[in-house]
Amino acid sequence: MHKQTLQYHATPEKPDAVYARKLQEVIGGQYGEITVAMQYSFQAWNAHIPGKYRDLLFSTAAEEFGHVEMLATMVAQLLEKAPLGITEDALQDDPTVAAVIGGTDVQEAIAAGAGARPVDSNGNPWNAGYVTASGNLLADFTSNINAEMQGRIQVARLYHMTDDHGVRDLLSFLLARDTHHQNQWLAAAQELQESGLEEVPVPSNFPQSKEHQEVSYQAINFSDGEEMASGPWASGPAPDGIGEFTYVPVPPEGVPMPPPTRPDARFYGTTDMPNVMEKAAGTVQDKLNKE
Amino acid sequence: MHKQTLQYHATPEKPDAVYARKLQEVIGGQYGEITVAMQYSFQAWNAHIPGKYRDLLFSTAAEEFGHVEMLATMVAQLLEKAPLGITEDALQDDPTVAAVIGGTDVQEAIAAGAGARPVDSNGNPWNAGYVTASGNLLADFTSNINAEMQGRIQVARLYHMTDDHGVRDLLSFLLARDTHHQNQWLAAAQELQESGLEEVPVPSNFPQSKEHQEVSYQAINFSDGEEMASGPWASGPAPDGIGEFTYVPVPPEGVPMPPPTRPDARFYGTTDMPNVMEKAAGTVQDKLNKE
Amino acid sequence: MHKQTLQYHATPEKPDAVYARKLQEVIGGQYGEITVAMQYSFQAWNAHIPGKYRDLLFSTAAEEFGHVEMLATMVAQLLEKAPLGITEDALQDDPTVAAVIGGTDVQEAIAAGAGARPVDSNGNPWNAGYVTASGNLLADFTSNINAEMQGRIQVARLYHMTDDHGVRDLLSFLLARDTHHQNQWLAAAQELQESGLEEVPVPSNFPQSKEHQEVSYQAINFSDGEEMASGPWASGPAPDGIGEFTYVPVPPEGVPMPPPTRPDARFYGTTDMPNVMEKAAGTVQDKLNKE
Amino acid sequence: MHKQTLQYHATPEKPDAVYARKLQEVIGGQYGEITVAMQYSFQAWNAHIPGKYRDLLFSTAAEEFGHVEMLATMVAQLLEKAPLGITEDALQDDPTVAAVIGGTDVQEAIAAGAGARPVDSNGNPWNAGYVTASGNLLADFTSNINAEMQGRIQVARLYHMTDDHGVRDLLSFLLARDTHHQNQWLAAAQELQESGLEEVPVPSNFPQSKEHQEVSYQAINFSDGEEMASGPWASGPAPDGIGEFTYVPVPPEGVPMPPPTRPDARFYGTTDMPNVMEKAAGTVQDKLNKE
Amino acid sequence: MHKQTLQYHATPEKPDAVYARKLQEVIGGQYGEITVAMQYSFQAWNAHIPGKYRDLLFSTAAEEFGHVEMLATMVAQLLEKAPLGITEDALQDDPTVAAVIGGTDVQEAIAAGAGARPVDSNGNPWNAGYVTASGNLLADFTSNINAEMQGRIQVARLYHMTDDHGVRDLLSFLLARDTHHQNQWLAAAQELQESGLEEVPVPSNFPQSKEHQEVSYQAINFSDGEEMASGPWASGPAPDGIGEFTYVPVPPEGVPMPPPTRPDARFYGTTDMPNVMEKAAGTVQDKLNKE
Amino acid sequence: MHKQTLQYHATPEKPDAVYARKLQEVIGGQYGEITVAMQYSFQAWNAHIPGKYRDLLFSTAAEEFGHVEMLATMVAQLLEKAPLGITEDALQDDPTVAAVIGGTDVQEAIAAGAGARPVDSNGNPWNAGYVTASGNLLADFTSNINAEMQGRIQVARLYHMTDDHGVRDLLSFLLARDTHHQNQWLAAAQELQESGLEEVPVPSNFPQSKEHQEVSYQAINFSDGEEMASGPWASGPAPDGIGEFTYVPVPPEGVPMPPPTRPDARFYGTTDMPNVMEKAAGTVQDKLNKE
């Protein structure tokens, strides 16, 4: 069900076509509202248990679709007075106009007729490669914590890119909801672990005896930065409560690469000796003759 | 510097062109080794502090590039005997051949000549939309924890899709390194918070007085699942140690949508009254006459 | 608001991992339910008039999100028994298994853990390049008619690709709704024209005096197919009620191409005479010396 | 066969690198000339009847390739004097230069050396996800009507973004051809229906008895906009001449969602009870021991 | 102008839906016919000299569009008898059917109704990121030589993947044309150099005095493979006729990385000391108070 | 192994956020350093012979990753003082600010917090569709020559777009290395041919008797440019040393297109006669009745 109201006010003080482009980032960017709305929806549909976690996913997904709506409404208003035709004379009188020309998303004008679009602030169309829904809730809630963190950082940056009180009012609301959602997914991830449904390392019921445990807690240094040794990941107990970190300052001698492959001659890859190739040509010819 | 050795053995017992396609997921998929190698590299280049965190990023990035190499080497060997030409006769004798035809990545044959490719298991080219590097280390380390969790789940699933001892041996090694990397980023995220460099909610130095604090800890239910109320996100202290969760069973009445926008008539959007449009046409004509 | 019910039953008789992949087309393909849900939403947000057209857009968008949910639920069930590990022995006993291996979307297994994904039947992530929302309602409703036609064709084709009664039952429901939506957008497009809000050719208030009217109704034949002359587009009144079609059997002689461009020498494009290039090199050198 | 003439003049009065970027939309955008050229070509190749419809498709496709050529030629000329090097001094004297810097497509300079590119006005490469060719001519002609409408709207908007007479002259020509092509596809769609080859709803020979006819003409309101009831889609005869619309003000109670799926434990999805997971771990271990 | 004939026969002996998918690679893949047709077209439109080179580009582009047509026609015929509905019974009788199910492009059926599509053999839509047109003819002709080489290799591989005489006959024709086009671009590249229009290194009129000439001919070994020293790139005269190669077995000591950047505090990146961050928080607060 | 040094200095004299965007082209564009680093890596992993060619590929790949690092470091410094918040007052005082607003990559600010990103200068994410690795070394080295030519042209153009001595110093270094790499791949391609491992036309061991040799050396003119006949590709010996070019001024009469296909009626494509369609409807009904 759709309701024709908004969760919060979304009206700017004045038009700002350059800022309209920037706001697209949190509509259709990697960590925009479309991403979280779709991500939480697919996590809910792929959930393997009924109950509180799935209810939480459905609820938050619905809220995020509402945020897309608020932002799209805001963008349309910021664009309402977007300049369409422009002449050199106008430019020479007013550097602001110059900035507007350069800084707007011209597709918002040409394709959408002064409207919002499901794209990011560089005009890249939103795509589902941003979505994570693995069926493993601890991994997916961690993905959600990250998404809400990245999203709140972007909204905070956008807050400083305008001094329009109407826009800032909406961003203040979104920042508060992001605060809640960060906390919410952190609480959910903690609950999952406390109830024993899943633990670190994920997936926790893959039998650790089947992994090469001698390297499961080794902090191997593949760079020449010496301070890597001084972090808590180089010694002491690991966060999973199982292992103990050790530090390996230089990677152990590796194993030799296996010899190069030599596929069927009819793939026409280059091999090493002329007579091999001649033979290959012969082989190809032979096979063709037989066919 | 590149060394022509591998961190671990990467040789299958026998060719398996269908499995070669599946392994592409952890080379060039959303959470494949190219993603983490590139992600950690860009996080290091965008880091704003020298020292242990950046050293850790550089080191882990270098290791992940090595994992791309091990997996690409493995794929080439799995493909070494990939079938190229096939006839109906062969099919009728052998259902295995039928599966191979259907299940392989035909571009590995046609484009790469029986070699690995920087694509996922459905043949989608790897793209940088998978990469996260915000400059905020707590958000980025959380992204890394997620990436290592998703990656380890995928490797665990792939482990069960083959019984080739050579392949499983390599996967056992990668599973162990993923165990370490999950623990490593968890330890790094914890250290960051303990040292006060960054805290939840991220970004922690955005002044909370500027957000709409009345909704910062509200668990608002936008779905009709009743169990959402029973989670730790609906009451009690929030994980950030600042707020206290409250539960709102039904979203508050929203605010009315602002009226629709009415951009310049020369955008040719549809507006509501015929005479408006006639006037618009007149306006367009007037403007054109003036130009 | 989200409700945890479905508009119609969505339960298959039995698992079918190959068909699960095919159903992805109408979830995340060019004309899948995500496309129409997003398209109608953005058309509503970019609408420039309140009232019945915008109400219709909001309502239909909400229904289409519900269809995504029904299909994603169906896919998860079709995948519930998806095979994970497979051996050669199994294959040799059962050609069905061979088909399953070849025909499934392996990312549904590896990435989603036997769940639905926002991708099409070839695994291409859904992207917003599929969405149309121009602000001009007659153009956009025509886009919607097309989307519902293409969608219904695809569902009809999918109907014949399974004999599972549960799946067919859901598709029968979707086919009926597509019937309604085709009719609905046709009715809306007709109403728009009757009320004079917009007419053919779109946009109707661009002054036709400004276009080259001598070619506005010419059916010019750029191929050598002689039957083009016999269609209703080659003679008689045009559907816009303004012009009269005429037929031009061979394209008129064109105008000469303008001469090639010669940009700044520092773009290093190839120009036609050696001495020009020498002069260009000199120019570059001169400019560099000055800088 | 290619002819080195253009259908119409394509020479600007003066260079305009900012406008060159905008013109890219109608070369390589969603509704640019590449899209229609490719779309009509694939529709022709996939046509299942010889004769007038296919002749029309081939002819129009060829014309549209000519339009790509005219626009690419125009873009190259608009870019001929594109600025390459720029200093702060220049900027301080001239705001126009500032606009040019910000508003140009820098890849037209860096990658194409002041030339046209197969991309849209935001630099997104053209991709074949824009193309529709279903084999069903009524659906495809409707897609074509839409494409010509969207295209003409974009050209009309672009017309107002310049006052260069040479550019406007070319756009006037294209607007006229778009007028013809809209009319042409409308005439073709009507002819198809009159000849009984295809009717609404598409596909018309899917037996309607197989769809859930009780909802085939129901205008169900999934939003809270009350004016939806007042449109011609809510009562009266449907445009397909078969059904009669009825209005359903509130969606009927849906059916319960099916229970969540529980795939093989080796997918490592999260399920609901700790002992289930323990059992799952046991199962995985058992299976691994057997392998 | 379009002619409704084909350059060569394109009719298979019998349908083969699996092979139809494979042929898509040379229609809509990275090195398919769409790529070369578009690439040569844009090179012609961006050419900066009239005459033989541009004539050659126009001519070859037109031929390549004809090749797209031949291949699309072939694909439609290979799909003419594509299976649509399939039952388990059928599978159990016939492994060939199993292979067909797994190996076909299901979008050719669901979206195109048994027709060709502008995609590659994995269903990735063709995109313009494959196209090269820099305005520098020596670079672009080298790109063309490469495209014709890659294309001929792919056609040769495809030749061995079928024994249908009709398909092979068409491929034999395309192989011959690729032979010509490889030779043609090689001849053109050589002519360009002989006429002094462009030379190696490209761009040849960038003044070499402005590059760091001490490393312009150094073969520096960044790996530990010892045989790199033995190639003609490590000693002797360079192919550009200007420099002399020298070999550097180990990369020289590099320069230290510059210190990390410290952007504005309002970007919320993580910096190194808690008090810095506190100060940053203060700064942000100060700035917000002022705004 | 990663070393925390750079191959050369990478520090600008002063910040320049607009130029930072332009530099992204050679980081994450079609011919940026990520492309060549990944391309040479995959060519090495897919090589079918050990020794000097593979050593060369590994070495050059490692160097190119170092170039990504140098450029990313440079971009971060150019962005260090990137403007974040901007007011109209500031704009009215300073056109430079206007240019900066319009010309920057806003995602570098919003998403990366003033850091480099793996995208091109229009913000398109890098994708693996740019990579070529066919297993055939002559084709792949030709691809590499092209990549180094295109890359050097782009760096040369970028050189003229700044007068910052620090940036130019880095570009001078990269130009020199591109000079070497062009020469290197040319030398390698020549060596391959001299050693008989591969020759023109590629693939050289496909038996030419199997291609339609009558058109293997025909310069057929598909355009109306008369100067095509005067090039070295129209007469004389072909560069492969095998054939002799001949010139064909007008394409020979082609063969008729095969008749349109008529797939299964359940694909719902449009066919030509009403009664066929009625029969089709009957057929569909019959088949459905049977199912």
C-alpha cells in the first residue's frame, strides 16, 4: 500500500539545480536509498526464518522506499526553476549562471524534464550490483551496518554543501534515521550471535577442521610497513574467541607456479616451439579433414 | 614487485570446465578477490593517517592480488582439457558432456582460449561499482568485515560443489585466510573505537544536536509483522552507548506532499489544464519569436 | 506501509532450479516488475499535475512492487531443493541432473544461497537505464503500454516453459493483471488526448512552424523493399489528424559532408600533410616553451 | 552501402563545446539515434513475415543510422575549437570560460581528441539494454512510437538550449522526421490491428480462458489517492473491446506468505533454532566425512 | 541506403539453439561485428583529413554492418526450432535435450521470441565502452588490427564448435574477410608512417625533450623472471628507430610516498589523533554555528 | 609484495580539484593504468608457454599497478583542499570557484571524501570489458601496443591541460615509460613472428584452404569515396606476404535473404496471415489442453 504523504517535510527554500545533482547520490548511488530499500527487501524474501528478523527487514525496507520518495520530491523542487536556455550574454553578467551550467546533471533536464532520476550524482544508472542478500543474516546485517554508515557519511557531507534551510531540515531528519538504523543493525547482529544462530567467523558452522588452520590467525605482512606489527590483529586473542593472532613479518617462501597450460590446438593459443605449432597446424588440418 | 611463486598450491586433480565457471565468482564477482584487492588499495591511497592502519591496508591488498593469481591459475588448469568441438553423437552417449556444454562459460573458450577472465560466474565483467573507500576508517573496516564474510560464505559453498582434492585444498587455504581477515578487520574496527578515532554512529563528530534527535532511536514499524517489537532494537540502550531505543508500532501521520512542480513550459511536461497548455504554447512561441 | 501478505498464491508444486533462473527475467529484466515499479514511481514523482493521473501512477507502482515480492517468493521456493554438490556418478545416472547443472543461475546458489536476485535470466543486474520518466504524460503512458505488452508476452512465453500448476497459477494471475494494465494505460493515453492536455505529435505544443514541415509527412524509402509503398504510412491522412502522407521512393540527393575538423594541434589528431604536422610539432613546442 | 553525403545540413555557426556534450544525449542516450537504428534493425532481422512491415523497418533503420552520422558530424564541428589548456588568469577574466570548463564532456577531449562519442550527455556508454525486439510487431511498434515521442521531446528541449542557427536548423529537420516517424508507427500499429494480425491485449492469441479473468479488468487502488476512481480506466468498456472496467477502492485481503524456505545446510543460510544449526553443522561434517 | 540482400549465404543445415548462443559473441561481444562497425564509423566521423583513409573507414564500417546482418539472420534460423516447453519425461529420454536446455541463451527465447539480440555469448548487452576512436590514425589503425585479429581468432574457434556445413560456410567467408581486413589495416598503418603523418612513439609530435628520456628505453624488471633479459626489448635498437634499449634487472629505489592528505574536517575522514578529531568536531560545530 | 615507495615523485604544486577529475581518465578509463595492469596480468596467467614473454607480462603488469598508485596519490593531493561548502556570495566574487563547482567529480567529494576512485573522468566505474587476453600472443601484444599508444596520447593531452609543474613532472615520467612500453610490445610482436610462433593473418595455423580465399585479399568499396582505390591496401602484395590485393569498386550483387523464420506459435511472434494466427491460437489452445 502506498500513502500520499511524506514521513517528513521535503521542501527547499529556493531552487538549486546544482545541488539537485548532488542529492542524486543518496537516491541512486552505491549507498543511496534505492540500494538499501532493495537490499532489505531481497534479504527479507530470501530469509529462512520467520519472525523478528524478517519483520525488521520488511519494516526497514518500506521506510527506505519512503526516503527515496522524499528525496525525489525534493530534487524535483530544486529543479523547478532549472535554467533551460542560456546565452553568452547572460554568462558574462553572472558567474553563478556559469557554475549552474557546468554543475547540473543535464539529463535531469533533457531526459526527465526537470525531474529526479534513478541515477547517482555522476549520472550512472542505479544497478543491482550494489545489492547484497546472501541468506546468512550475520553477514547481511554487517553489510547493512556498513550501508547505513556510508549513507550517513554521505548525507553529512551533503549537509555542508548547502545552506538552504529546507534541504538541511530534511537531511537532519535522514541523519537521525541513519543513526537509528546503524544502531538497529548493530543490535540485531549482536542478538544473532548471542542467540547462537551465527557466529564469527562466518559461516560459523563450516567445520574449521577442514580449513588450513595453521594460517587462520596469522598476520602476514605483504608490504614493508613496519607498524602493521603493532596492531591488535598481530597478537593476542582474535575477536572470534577461538584463535590467537601471530605475526609473520615476511611472507613464507611460496610454491612454484604450475607449468603453463596447453589447451587443444584449435584454441589457437601461442605455444612455445615452432614445430609444436606446425604439428598443431597439422593436427587442426587432420581434424578438419576428418570432420 | 611481483614474485613468480604462489602463496599455496593451486593445481586440480583433473579438468572441470563447469567448475571453472563457478570459480569465476570469487575472482571477478561482487565479493571476489579483485574487489577486495582494489578496495583495500584505494582505502590505503585515500587514508588520512600514516601508520598501522594504512600498513595493514597495503599488506592485505597485496595478499589479495596474490589470491587472484592463485585462482586464475587454477581456472586455467581446470579448463586445460575444455571440450571445444562437440557432436550430437557424443552427447547421446554421455550425459556428462551435456552438462559440460550447458554449464561452462562459453566466453572462457571463445574469448580467452581456455583461460581465466575478470568476470563473475554469470560472465558479468568486474566493475568498480563494487568498491568502497570513503576515507572514514570505521565505515570502511565495516565494509571490509562484510566483504570477508560474504567471500568466506561463497568459498564455503564452492567447497561443497566439487570433490576434487586439489581444488578443495586451495579452498581450504582461502577459507583459513578469510577467517584471519574477518578477525583482523574486527580487531581493527574495535581498536579504532577504543582509541577514540571514530565511534558509532559514524561519522561520530557530526554534531548530533544538528540531527532530529527525536527520531534517532525510534524503532518505527512500517510493516505489519508484530515480532519486530520483541528485538533488542526496540527497547533498551542502543549500541552506540548514547541513546535508548523506543518502539513505535505504527508510523506517525506524515506530512502532505508538496504540490507538483511546474517547470518552464519549454520542458514540455504535461500540466493540468488545456488553457495552461495553450498559454504555454503561446509562451514558447513568444520566446522563439524573440530569439 | 508493507503488508506481509501476497496479492495471490505463489507456491510451486515442486522445486525447479532451472525454471527459477527463467523467472528472473520478469523480476529483474528489461521489462521485469522492478522496471515497471520504478518507472511508475518516478513518473509519479516527476508529475506536474495532481489528481487522477498521478493517483493512478502511485497505485500501479505499489501493485508492481507487490508483484516483485510474489515472484521473489516463488523463486526462493523453486530453489529450495537446488542441488549444491554434484558428482560425475550422479550425472551418468540422470540426464535431468545434467540439465539442471547447465541451466541454473549459479549465482542464485553461490551468492544468494538459493534465493532470488535483482537480475535478469542471464544474470545481468537490473539497472535504471530501463526506466523512462520524461514528465510528458502521453509519451510516458505510451512507454507504459509498451512495457505492459512486452511484459505480458514474456509471461505468456514463460507459461509454456513449465507444467507446474502452482507456477502456472501465479502466471495466470499476472497475465490477467497485465491485461488490465495494458487497457488502463491505453485508456489513460486516450483520455489525455481527448482532454487536450497532450496530442500527437508529442510534444504537441512545440510550434510546428519551427520544424521543416516539408519532410514532416514524407515516407522516404531508404531500403530497396518495394512493399513499403503499400502501407497506410505512405499515403492518406496521418494519425495526428494534421498532415497527409506522401511517398518518396528514393532518398533525395543529400548535401555534401562538411570538411573534416582540424582541432588544436595539442590534441595530436592526425592531419593530412607532413608539413602541417611539422608545423604542429613546432606549435606544440612553442606553446610548451612559453608555458 | 554508405554514401558520403548527409540527409541535411549539419554545420553550426560557431563552436560550442558545452552544447556538444548535450547533443550526445540524442546520439548515444537511451532514446538517441543509435538506439532506434539498432532497435529497428533487430526488429527487421527477427521479423517473421516478409513484406511491408519488414520493408518499413529496414528503411527506417537505415535513415536513423544517417541521423547518427549527421549528429556526430555536428558534434565534431562544435568541438573544433574546444579549449584544451586553461589557466587561472583566463578564468578570472571570463566567466564563460568557467562555464565551458565545467560543462564540457572531458572525455570528448581526452579520449576522442575533440570528436563525437557513442555515449549520452553524462558520458554513459550506449548499451544494448535500451533495445527492444520481441518478434511481436504490435508490441514492438508501440515501443517504436514511444521511442520517437521521447526522442522528439528531447530534441525539442535541446532546441531551446541553443540559439545557434546552424544547430537549430538541423534540429528542425530532425523534429520533422520525428513527426513523421511517430505518425508512421501509429499508422503501422493501427494497420496491424485492422488486419487482425495482432490485437490488444498483446499477445492476443494467448487464450484468455487461461488467465484469471476475474481480475483482468479491475482497477484496484493500491494508494490513497481518491481521484483514481474518476478516470476512464475505472469504469466503462476497456480499450480492447472485450472487457468492462470495474473499480476496487481497496485491495482485497491477500493470501498469507508461504513459510520461509530452508535450503540445504551447506548453503549456510541462517535458520531459526540453535539446535537446527548444530544439527546442520553435524550434517555438513557428516557429508564432508563421507566425501 | 540499405539493400535487402546479404553479402554471402547465411543458412544453416539445421537448427541449433546452443550454437545460436555462441554466435552471439561475434555479433555483440567485445570484438563482435557491432564493435567494429561502430568503431570504424566513429573513426571516420572524427577523422581530421579527407581522402583515402576516411574513405577506407567508411567503406569498412558499411561492410561490417552487413556482417551483423548476416550473423543475426543466421542466429534467427538456428533458433527457428528452439524448444520452448520441456518436461522431465523428455529429458530422461534424451541427453541432447538436457544440453540444449542448459546451453541456450534463455533471453533469446523469453525476450526476443527466438531471435538474435545485440548481446554477447553470456548475454551481456553490447556497450560502447568497447569502441576506440581517438582521432590519431596510427593509434586507431593499430586498434583496428587488434580488433580484426581477436575477431578472426574467435571465428576460428567457433568454426570448430560446429559441424553444420551452412554455418561453417558463412564462417569461412568471414574468416577470409578478416584476413583481408587484418592486412588492410596493417597496410594503412605502414602507409601512414611512410608518409610521415604519424610515427612511433605515438603521438610522434609530442616533443620528446619534455619526457623523462632517461627511462624512455629502459627495460626494468618488476618481477623475478630472469628470462625477461633475453628478449629484443632489453637490448639493441628500439623499433621507433630513435632509442637504444637497456636492461635494469631490479627497479631502482623509489621515492618516499608523500604524507597522507588531511582534507577539510567536514569530509569526516579518519585522522590520526583523538584531539585532532575533537578539534575537528569543534571546527564543524563552529562552522555550523556560523552558517 | 608491496613497497611503500613510489617509482617517481607524485606531488602537485597546488590543489586543483577540476584537474583531479581529469586525471581519473588515466586511472580508471578505458585505457587507464588499471586496464593495462589487469590486462597484462590476465595475459600472463593465460599464457601457454613459460619464459621470456610471460616474464615480460608479469613485469610490466607489476609496473602498471605502481602507476595506478602514483596517480591515485596525486589525485588525493590535488583534492586535499577541495571546496566542500559553497555559497552564492563566494560565486559572485570569483569565477574560478564557479568553474571548480562545475568541473569537479562530485563523487570524489561525496563518496570518497576527497580521494581517488577507480572510475574514469566522467565517473564511469572501471569495468573488465576493457580487458583483452585471448591466449594468442601476437593478437594480445597488438592489443598492448594499441593500449600504450592510446594511453600516451591521453597523457600528452592531459599534459597540456595543466601548468602545475608537479603534475607535469609526473606526466613526463609516464610519457617516457609509455614510450618504452610501445617499443617493448612492438619488439615482442616482431620477435614472435621472426621465431615463427605466430604470423599474420592471426591465427596463422588455421588452414587458409578452409577460408573463402577468393575474397581474402579483395578491397571491396562499400562507400562512394573514390580515393579508397589509391591506398596500398587496394593493390600490391599484402603485408602477410601471402596474398596480393585486388580492388573491387562496387560490391558484387549479394545473395537473397533467406525467408523469415516461423518459430513455435507459443513464442507469440507476429506472422503474416490472420488464419495462420487463428490456427496458431488453436494450436496453443490444443497444447494447453493437452498439458
